[in-house]
Amino acid sequence: ALAFGLYTFQFTAISGLLPDLLVARHGLSIAAAGALAGIASLANAAGNLSAGALMRWRVPQWAIIVTAFAFMGLASFGIFSPDLPVAAVAVLAALSLGATGAIPASNFAAAPRIIHDTGMLALMFGLINQTSNVGQLLGPGALGAFVQHLGWSLAPILFVGIAIAGITVGLALRPLMQPSGARISPTRS
């Protein structure tokens, strides 16, 4: 649930404020900035679809989550760089949103592997939904406040923090995602 909340935080922050960044820093028209942000959002959908293929190729869900957050954190340096041309910023934003797009499907696929009780699984999906809502609420506002006080160039600090938190959650999922025979399951009384 925390991984999903972090995902929606970064997704809504980048996709919601990318047009403002492109207009304010790169001088694009609102229409052009909106079009580029729309393309970046479509890349996120492609990332969602790619997660299924990655899992069929036996890439562990925790590894997908860790890699996506790591790439997002690194890409933020380019996205918010004052020195990169607008085309590079747009491509990095699309690649970042595309990479993190693999997180939702990985999360939903991981939940039944971790939680075997159907009642608890329903609770987990509810918790995932609620953390998603919190991320959607906080992401754009946090980035907006951060940029207002510190400027676009320091925005990677926020995204590196999100990346570290997401990587930590992904790595914490690793032992829970081991094949059923390799994991010690708790005893039930």
C-alpha cells in the first residue's frame, strides 16, 4: 500500500505540474506543454501494460518496484535540470512515468502472494486504494510548495526522497515474495 501511495504521489506531482515546468522554464505554449504532458501520461499507461510482460518473464514484483523507483529518482535530475533542452526533459518525463507505470500492476499482483486470507486481502486492496488517494492529494501540492520555496532545480531532492522510500518498500517486499517453500510461514493458533 505504501508503494502504491508513493507511486501516485510522484505520478500526480510530475504529470500535474509538468505543463507548468515546460511553460515556466522552457517557454512552451500551454497547448504544447499540455500535449507533451499527455504523451508522458500515455507512457505511464504503457508502463502499466509492460508489468504483465515483465512478470511473465519472471521478473520479481519487488524488483520491478525497486527498479522503477530508482529510475524515477535518477530521471528527476534531468527532468528538473535547467540545462537540458525541452525535448530531453519531455523524453525523461515520459520514460520516468513509463517506468513507474509498472508499479501498480506489480502491487496488485503481489498482494495475493503476500496475503493468503481473502478477508485480509480485501482489506489490503482497500488500503492500497486509500494510500493512492493520499498520494494523489499530496503529490501536486507538495511539489508545488517545494518549487515555490526552493525552485525547480531543487525538485530532485523531493523525488530522490520518494525513490529512497519506494526502494526501501520494494526491498522489504523481497523476503515476502520468495517461493512458498523458501519462506518460513508464521504458525497459526
